[in-house]
Amino acid sequence: MGPLMGALSTVGGWAKSVTDFGLTIIMALIVVDILYPSSSYITENLGRVIDSFGDQGVAGLIVVLLFLVLYRRG
């Protein structure tokens, strides 16, 4: 069972690194989009994603909260 847990830990570490890198890229693109409007359209895309969660009502809110809890846990 030890090697399996080690492998899962390694894969989990890689996944966290990739996720952190993706969030860093998103934040950089938001700054670029604020400085140079309509250059990357990321703010418009994020607005659409947030609107889609809002259209789902309580279920969308639960999904967003669950995502935040899982992200902050790691």
C-alpha cells in the first residue's frame, strides 16, 4: 500500500502545481486585459462563466462554494 500512496501523493503534487500555474496565467491575463482592453478577452469569458453559475441558482452557488473549499484545503 505504501508505493500506491506515494504515487498518489506525487500525482497530487503535480496536479496542484499545474493548477497553481494555470491560476497564475489567468491572473496575468486579467492584468493584461485591464491594461490593454480586449486584448485577451479573459474578463469577458470569466464574466460568462460567473453568469452561467448564477443562472443555475442555488446549485451553481453550491458548486462554487465546493470548489473554493476544495481549493483552500490543499
